[in-house]
Amino acid sequence: HFLSPILWILLTEKSRFISCGCSYAAFGGSTFKSTIFTDCRMNEAGFSDAVFKASQLNGCNLTGCDFGGADLGCIDLSSCNIDNARFSLSSLKGVTVSYSQAAELARLMGVKIV
């Protein structure tokens, strides 16, 4: 069923998603306020232009997700699989990643690490 953007914003305020299958979901333009995703499968989901405020992504599979133009705030992605995920430079500002994720993100941006 189709959810209007206003209803979707209400559903994602102070919500918790645990072990959900959200692969290929279209979250573009959504706002997540105090929302927690834990151990969710979100492969290839679209988060373009989404806004994350005081939200968490814990142990989620974000393989191939599109975060272009998203405002991730200070979200911690270090426990998530972000292989082949797409980010704009502005969406990465303030984000926490692991050392191996940082190396992969740098490679995707064309940085040569020696």
C-alpha cells in the first residue's frame, strides 16, 4: 500500500525496526527522527535526500544503498555493511565509520591510498 509522505514521517518518529527486511525499499526524502534500525537487511534501499535526526543504524546490511544527498547527521555506520553503498560528499559529513570502511569510501571517491 502507498503511504503518504506525511504518514511516513509520523511512522518514522521514535520508531524501532529490528531484523526487518527492507531490501530495495524507497526511503528517499523521508525523515527519520529518533529512529533505530537494528540488524536490518536494507540491500539496495534508496535513502537519497533522506534526513536522519538522532537516529541509529546498528549492524544493518546497507550493501548498495543510495545515500546521495542524504543528511546522515552524526550517524555511526561502523557496525554496518556499507559495501558498494553510494554517498555524496556532503552526506558523509559527521558520519562515523570504521578504518576499513574509511579506506573503501576513499577508494570509491577516487583517492589513492599508498
